[in-house]
Amino acid sequence: MLAKLTSKNQLTLPKNIVAQFPEVRYFSVEAEYGRIILEPVNLQPLSAVREKMEQLGISEADIGKAVAWSRKQK
């Protein structure tokens, strides 16, 4: 199957491929060994992220410290 790349760098996927992912609106895109890899991504609401952080015992202060640490690593 072919997919056309437009002059605006937009890629049109064939309908029968898209039909296999009816609930997906976002895809992760990577280049690997000369190939373009698309993987479906289901975005989660911010509340789900906060809930997961709470389950893991991660506070907003922990996130701030992690960001500060990573910015020093350059």
C-alpha cells in the first residue's frame, strides 16, 4: 500500500489501515533503520497522571527536583 506525503509534510494513511485503530487519534512516530514506525498512543487525562503519581508516592516537589537535576546535566 502507498501513502502520499504532501508538500506540507502531511501523510495520508489508507482507510483500511486507519480502520484497524478506530479509537486512536495520535500516533508515536520514530525512524528506525530507514523505516518510519507509527505506534498508536492513547492520551490520558491529567487526572490519570496525578492518580498514578500518587499511587507511586511521587509528589509535585519530586518532579520539580527531577527537572532541576536534569537541567544541570547538560
